Amino acid sequence: MKLPPVDYEAPETVSEAVELLAEHEDLASVLAGGQSLIPLLALRLARPAVLIDINGIDELSGVSAADGWLAIGAMTREYVAEESAIVADAVPLLAAALPLIGHEAIRSRGTVGGSLAHADPAAELPAVARALDAELVVSGPSGERVVPAAEWFEGYLTTSREPDELLTEVRFPAAGPGTGVSFQEVARRHGDFAMVGLATSVTLSDGVISDARMAFAGASDVPARATAAEELLAGERPLAELFDEAARRAIADIDPPSDLHGSAEYRKKVAAALVRRGLREAVDNARERQ
Ligand SMILES: Cc1cc2nc3c(=O)[nH]c(=O)nc-3n(C[C@H](O)[C@H](O)[C@H](O)COP(=O)(O)OP(=O)(O)OC[C@H]3O[C@@H](n4cnc5c(N)ncnc54)[C@H](O)[C@@H]3O)c2cc1C
């Protein structure tokens, strides 16, 4: 299917891109890897007047770790982050999630920033960003702004980014000693978006859970933290009965959608199984990392 007619701009710096966004605002769409935007254009579900292609902005790509944080440029390809030893070492939950995104061909073009800006509630990276309290850095006409992940995802495919702002970088806190992770999901076919996914991170101190973080993908119109389950787990020893109760609390807090792929009730059952599986795997992983 052909794309609709659209003007095309290819800035080479962040400030040029921000100037173009300020000029066109709602009429413009930023083009990153194109893996979500191009199908939307082809299907006439998005009708921007101008495409601002940010593939030529070199300063937007790269991975670095310093002072307990991992910084990833928005245009860093998903497969580059997946192959990065710096990512695997600093934020193992991100490393666990990246290979589950679609297929290799999609990850070779798709970008970390594109996934977070697109904000598909069934996507893996938004769940990781919510679980870990990532920070999203945007640049606009009045400068830079840092948005906590809790304030970034506002609804289905909707973020708190203003039309004249460009997402430039995402920062994830690095995992400390004793932190184990797991990304679990159930999809109908390999490479499909998950029906339900769960990002889990557990920190063990002297055999006790000192920090537990869980965020669902596909359970709501935004990635959803399992706060009640997290509170139950903190300060407890990791035992199967505790994980069963955490699963009950986690699914009491979600109201997943029903669609062609599965009913809300089925998704809740899957979500409970993922909590138990995710906690078991994260705890095993934490013991290995102590
Ligand atoms: C067949 C298929 C299967 C897929 N399966 C999965 C999956 O299982 N899990 C998953 O998570 N994803 C999946 N994806 C989507 C993929 O991960 C995309 O790469 C990602 O969602 C969007 O990234 P992108 O770089 O391609 O962004 P684009 O498609 O270029 O842009 C997406 C949106 O974000 C905006 N945007 C992009 N970058 C910026 C920026 N820096 N600042 C401001 N706005 C920006 C664009 O304007 C657009 O609205 C799949 C895609 C396909 C085609």
C-alpha cells in the first residue's frame, strides 16, 4: 500500500529537529525506525503533513553507563541495545526484554526511543521503563525536560510529550548487587505482541526481598505497576506461598482488555501465572548475582 503524500524534512541536529517541530507542531510526525509509523501511514491511520526524519541525527544514538545510570540515545536501534554488553551488565531486565520485541528485522530498524514514544501498552520496553522508574529526556524550544516513566505514559499510544518536543534519551537505573530479573510473556505466535507480559526485578538482601518491582504489558491502556503485590513482597522471604498471594494481589489491580486474541478473564489467568513464573526466575537470578 502506498504512503499518502507528505512533506519530508531530514534535520541533522537535535536543535534543527526541535525548530521543525516547533514550526509544524501537531501537523508533524517524527520518523525514527518507521516500524510502527510507516504501517500507520500506509493504513491512513496517521495523516501528518510533514515527516521529520531523525535518522541522520548522529548525536541521538549511543549507549553509556555512569554514576549508577544507563543512558540510551533515542535513535539507538533495538538490536544495538540487545547486543550491547554495557546494557546487559547495567540493566539486565532491559537485556531480557529486547530479544522479545517482534523479529530481528524489526529490531534492526526499530529504536528504543521509538518504542517508548509510540507507547504501545503491549510493548516490552514501556513495561521495563515503568518497572525500573526510567527517566525520559525530551528537548523542546525552551530546553530540556526530564520526565519520570510514571508521568510519561498517559493512555493508549499517548505520552506526555508535547508536539514540539523530541525524545532524545532514556535513562535506566543500573541494577545493584543481589538484583535478579525476569521478563515473561505469552504471545499467540513467536514475535507477536504479547497478550500479557511482565517485567520483574527483585533485590535480595540476606535472603530477604528488599525491593520488588513488577510492571505488566498488555494489561491496561498503559504499562501497569503491580504496586499491591510489590508492597506485599518487600521485607519477606521468597517462598512459593508468598508468590501465590502476590499473583492474587497483582491481578486484583488490573482490568485487561478483551479482544480477538483473548478475553479479559483469560488475560488475568495468564497474568497470575506470569507473576509466579517471573518471581521464581527473578529470585533464582538474584541468588546467582549475589
Ligand atoms: C510486525 C511487527 C511486529 C512488532 N512486534 C513488536 C513487539 O512484539 N513488541 C514491541 O515492543 N514492538 C513491536 N513492534 C514495534 C517496534 O518495536 C517498533 O520499532 C517500535 O514500536 C517503534 O519504534 P520505531 O523506531 O520504529 O518508531 P517509529 O515507527 O518511527 O515511530 C513510532 C512513533 O513514535 C514517534 N517517535 C519515534 N521516535 C521519536 C522521538 N525520538 N521523539 C518523539 N517521537 C518519536 C513517531 O512519531 C511515531 O508516532 C513490531 C513492529 C512490527 C512491524
